[in-house]
Amino acid sequence: MHKKFHSSQELKNSLGEQQYIASDEIATVMFLSQELGKPLLVEGPAGVGKTESAKAIAAATGRQLIRLQCYEGLDETKALYEWEYAKQLLYTQLLRDKLQETLDGTKGLAEAADRLADEEDVFFSMRFLLQRPLLKAILSEEPIVLLIDEIDRADAEFEAFLLEVLSDFQVSIPELGTLVAVERPLVVLTSNNTRELSEALKRRCLYLFIGYPTVEQELAVVRLKVPQLSAKLAQQAVEMVQSLRSMDLRKSPSISETLDWAKALVALNAKNLDQKTMDTTLSVLLKHESDLKRAKRWMQRPPNNFDSRDSGESFSSRFRN
């Protein structure tokens, strides 16, 4: 049984029950997406919880989640439907005798083709239609959440096609006619800002930007997701991640990487963020050699001796004691 929320605070509380800590802004925009029946476009850096927001809203509302993962080269057949030709061929072989009866008495290829055409509805029916995520969302008889993940990775041509689907939530299949959504789904699109999305798409959506969290917000997430980590070490870990994000890195650590690091510290039974712990676990946070070198240089600098591109506070002055 799916649930409908009557206020943004009610939604925020329900998201919290799913272990998703939502700000007032996130809860309000999600609530308005439900109330206005408009898709929600969530943008922000990778790893800040955009996909998790869709999973959380699905769990909170009791809806099934259907996910379309976008990538370069994605087209209609991979997103919507395609015919299972191998299954059709197998079906043809199984019904060979029946087909022979159908063709008995025909005079010439043209008449045989006409009789087969009369039977083609059998072969172009729902039993041979391979439903991809978009068609599953349209045909679902139960309310669902449709997650269109990383729409910025798909081509502009696919984005234009998607606009048509999101406008009316119906699709025309030549062999079957027009299929209209039974239950209009809640739609969440996510983007990592790898390319600019069209104004037409943004106009049809409510917009939400999720950036990196504050110290307090990230600490709350760590304490919720990794309760085994001591309060002191959780505070140190979050402050270290926040310091790393202030540096000019190729890729800043995301919330998901903060959680991975917190779990790694628990697995290693770490008691403090000493130099050895940092040296051996920093690669959990940073995934490029240049970033690792810069961070290690920063950690080894004495206070007030730093490159302007690096963070202004040294590791030794803040975490070693």
C-alpha cells in the first residue's frame, strides 16, 4: 500500500526512518514534486546522495523503484522496449504444423504472405515484448518511483526523446497502438553536471541541487550509518574530509567515500587519526595519485606553511594530538 504525505515535515520524518537525512529544502521540494505531479531533477556532485534520495522516497512511500541507468549511446530500444525476435522464431518453430495448416491451399507466395499477415498479431503481442525500464513504468499497475539516473551521461537526442515520454507518459508502439500509463509514477532524474541539460527538460521538472554537506550534516550521516565508530573518531574523520574538500583536488571525496572510510576505520579498530592511519587509508577517500600526493604533502607541512592551493590548516596541528 503506497503512502501519500500531507506535509513536507511528514515526508522528512519518513525519510529519516529510511536512514536518509533530508534538509528542509530537500523534503519540501520532494513534497512539492508529489503534490504538483512534476518530475524532480536532482543535480550535484557525484556521491552526495542523489540516487539514495530516490531510493529513500520509494521506500518511504511504499512504491516499487524502477531504475533507468543512463550512459552514452543509450537509445529508445534499450530504454523503452524491443521485440524478442529469438522468442518469436522459437514460437514459429513450435507452431510449424499450425502454420502449415494456415498455408495449405494457398496459390503462390503473395497469398501465403497475406494469410501470414492475418496471423501477425499473434507474434507482435505483449508476450513477445521485452519491457525496458520506461515501458515497465508506464505499464505498471502499481504506483512506482521511476529513477532516471545520470541523465547527463545520455546523449542530447535521448534527452529529447525522454521529454516526449515525460510530457504525457504514454508511448506509441506501431504493432500495438498507444499505451498510456495506468498510474503516473513519481519521477526522479539525477545529474552529475557533466554536461548542461536542455532548458526544455529543466522547465518540465522541479529542480533540487544537493551539494556537499556541512560538518554537522555529514557527522549526523556518519553516526547514523556507521554507529560503531566512536564519537571522537567520527568527528575527526568528518573534519578531515571537510578539509580535503577545501583543497584543489581532481576529485573531492564524496559522502559515500566518507562512509567507506568510516567503515574502514572500524574494520582496522582505529582509535585515533594518527599519521600511520592516514598514510595507509587515505586512498579510500582519494582516487587519483595527484590528489594523494597533494594531500600527503599538506599533512606533512608544519602550521602556517602551506601552498595557497591547499587547505589552510595542517594535519599535524589539528589531528595528531
